[in-house]
Amino acid sequence: MRHLISMLLQNEAGALARVAGLFASRGYNIESLLVAPTRDADVSRLTLVVDVDEAAVEQIVKQSAKLVDVIEIADLGGSDATAQASLAAFQAALRHADDIVERVRGDAAYQTL
């Protein structure tokens, strides 16, 4: 089952490589990956999709949380609907965010203020 995982990472050289290395060393394939800035220039948000079972996603979360660059991690859920989802990052005035999501008939996984 596909799972959407979100992480807050220290925005520094090698952080993404360490996360990707963990996934590769455990044999987990990253199907989709998006890295976006947050309001804090020292922190980036990493959102990814992996196709694994429940036990594997629990291990991914536990192992990733141990990485020094990972500030926060969450499994945003898994379902067949996630398989049809695409990730997009955009910057918009907060007052327009709901309009944009409605126009594309989507759901906001998270919003950074």
C-alpha cells in the first residue's frame, strides 16, 4: 500500500542524502519525492510516497526519526487513493489557498504558514 510520509529536516548539505541512503540501505523505493522550504530558512519539508506494508512504514518512521537531520516525521496515511495522488508545492497568499485547492479538486496534506 502506498503511504505519504512527511518530514521536517534541517536545511543543510547532506540531509536529503542521509534520508535517501537510509531508504536505499533498507531496500525501500521512494516513488515520489518533494522538498520545499518552510518559513524557517533552517528547515525544509520533505514529502515522499513509498509503496510498503504497515510494518515497513512503521520501521521507516522509527528509523528516520533517529537521523540527526530529522526534526519531525509523520505517516500521513496510506490508501489506494494515495496511489492516484500527485504532490505539488506552491506559494500562495493564505487567503487564496482554499480556493486553489478547491479548483483542482484536491486536499491539502499540510499548509505551512
